[in-house]
Amino acid sequence: MNLASLTRTALKTLFGLGPDFIKDATYVRPTSFSSATGVTSSTEITAPVKMLVVNYQRRFLAFLDPNPPDEKILIRASELTGINSPSAGDYIIESSNAQRRDVLTAVLDRTNEFWTFATVRSLNQDWGDLTAYSTSEDWADLTTASASDDWGTLFA
């Protein structure tokens, strides 16, 4: 019995269920140092993925874990080939609504066919890059900012 082949067949069927169950997303490994794995990433790495989101309510599982994550997400391992060792600190952005989910844990199944992610919905927003901000803002018009704030004049 080939367990990997059976798992691949089951995943093919599962991920063929359609858009009601399977969502397009982007897996993101941000520029950072991961305390969970010790991996340093000097550039942001992304991978387009399809995911199955399993929602559950905390009160039904409270006897198992006092603080369970909000959602479990299944992603095929073949779609994360550019990401080595997915881990906490990474995040997943759903394509249809830009909902961000922070990865709390990542577990690869025994057949190396899919990852199971424990995630929590996040209100964190990506504000772009890490470029330095300027010393001040110019509120007067749309010209470039000067060395001090220009709030207009206060004389009559």
C-alpha cells in the first residue's frame, strides 16, 4: 500500500471541490529573522497557493486546548517549493478579500504531501517597504515636503 499515492489522490479530489471550499492565496515569508526556526530571510519570498480553510469555534474545542487557533489551513507541499520550512512569523493572504492569516504553527504530514497550518486572522497591514520616513510632512499642498511642517499662515 503506497500511502503517499493515496494521499496525493485524496488531495487531488479535495482540492477539486471548487471555489466554495478552495481559496486562492499568497503565502508570504516576510523579510525577518524567525525565532521559531532560526532562519533569516533578507528578501520577502511569496508563493501563490490554493488553500482549504477549516473554521471551528473555540468553545467546542476548549476541553482540548485552552487557547486553540482560529483556523486550520491545508496547502499542498508541492505549491510551497520556494518556501523552505514554513513556520510561525509567516502569513497567508487570501486573494479574494485580502484577509491576512498569521501562521502560528506549520506541520508537514508524514507523506510530505501537504502542510497543515494553525492560523489566526490578523488585522496587521502591510505598509510597504522598509524605506526611511522623511523628517516632516508638508500639509499645505502637494509639493515635496520641506524641512519643517507648513501649516499655512495664521495672519489676517
